[in-house]
Amino acid sequence: MNTYTTVQGDMWDSIAYTQLGDVAYTDKLMNLNPEYRDIFIFPAGIVLTLPDAVAVSAPDSATPPWKRVAG
């Protein structure tokens, strides 16, 4: 499992976008890190668990091609 260490000012959706390729993965990211759900703007140094690349790269069939994560 991969991790990401926050920098001051990170937010859930920006982390999902920069680390996973789409803000649609915000829920998965938050579900893997429930102890930080009350944080909206992160301080530096929080280590978050990222979803596995396999789970992230498999979009559902309802996702339009231009919004899918390149795999």
C-alpha cells in the first residue's frame, strides 16, 4: 500500500487529484484514512494511506473516457 505525506494546505480533493489522477477518488482516500476525516485543510507531515493502483485504475463503465485514470 502506498502512502502520501501531506504538505501545508493540502485538501482531500487536491490529494486525490494529484496522487490518484481524479477527484472522484476522494471518497476512497477518506475511507482509508478515517482518523483524519475532520481535517479539511491539512498541516504538513500527515501520512495518508493511498488506495492501491489496481483499484484506482479500474474505472466503472459509467465513467466517460476523458475522466478515466490512465493505466
